[in-house]
Amino acid sequence: MSFGRNLQHLRRLNRNMTQETIAEKLDVSRQTVSKWENDECKPEIEKAIELCNLFNCSLDNLFRDDLGAFDEAYTNLRVETVPTFRYVIYTAISVNPEGDAIDRITKIAKEHGDDSPKIIGWDFPYLSQEQINVYNMHGYTAAWILPESITPNDLEVKEQKSQKYAAVHIEGPFENPFVIIPNGYKTIDEYMKINGLKHVWEGIIPCFETDGESMDIYIACE
């Protein structure tokens, strides 16, 4: 863990706040902030508390956590308005639900004339404890984003209206998927918290990820 690295991480999440801005808000010199980030010295407790207030975090976050452990994997943190889209879903409950759901929805898309389908997905949490603990099963929903030219009559078509999302791009998510992908959601949560963005859960897809060798993770916000 590194206080300096944590400070750099929080500054990056706060719309790439500059060292000069931090210095101005805390009434210190830019050189002092630079020394903090290089771990040449640490702030006095009063300034540390001011940093916590500035970044909406705790002293433990600043001094004990490793907030930037996976920074190199995450780029293009942003707020993005996703336009209205139509979609078809397929949910799989199995020991490999993500692969099963994506394979099936991709096959459905190709059967309906979309040879290069855009696929998104999200966890399906409604499983019994027996399915999880005894059979080691999990759930995943994959969604095929319908092109304007395709309206399948034999499938249930859903629609989501235009919605604002906080998002991040991840390179190489499957190099260590059980760490990198969950930390992607954690990174967006930190970004939203620092920038005063509130979650939206009702009436829309609250979060999803794109499929591919790289991916973007989206969490709905006001």
C-alpha cells in the first residue's frame, strides 16, 4: 500500500483533479502535494482529514488501502448517456453461466440475421442456496442489442430508454477475471462516490458489461 499512490488514484477519479487544485483547496504548495504523491512525506492529520473530506473517503482508505492496485487495467472513466435501445435476453444458470448465456444469445442473434451481434450482460442473482452451495451454480443474463433493421417476431423484445451511466474501459479483463472485473465495478463506485453521482436501480438495467477481449462496465446513475 502507498499513501502517495492512493492520493494519485483519488485525484484521477475526481475528474483528473490537478495537484494545483488540491494545493489551492488545502492551502499548501503544489510541491507539497507532489511530495505526498511521491511518498517523500505525509500530510499532518489536519490536512489528511481535509483530503478525506475532499475525496469523500476515510483515513483508512488513504493510508491503509491499496486503492490503485489495478489502475493500469482501467482507462476512460467517464459519464456517458447510452441512447435508447431494444434488446433480447437469455439467462443461464450453470457452473459456467456467462459462457453459456453469451454462446446461446450469440447463436440466437445469428439465427435472426445478425452475424456480428453486440452483446452485453450482467449477473443473475436469483438462485437458491442449494444451487449455489451444493451444485456450484451461478446465474448470468446475456442481452443481444437489436439493430434497427431487425425485429424478431418469435422473441420477447425489451426496450430501455436513454439513460446516463458511469463507465470504465478494461483491458485484458480475463487475465484475472475474478479480481479485475469486480474491481472494475469497485472503481466506478469510487468514481461515483467522489463525484457525487447517485445510483439508479429501478426501471432500467442498473449495471452491465460488454462482451469481448476488452470490456466496458456501466453503472446507471442520476
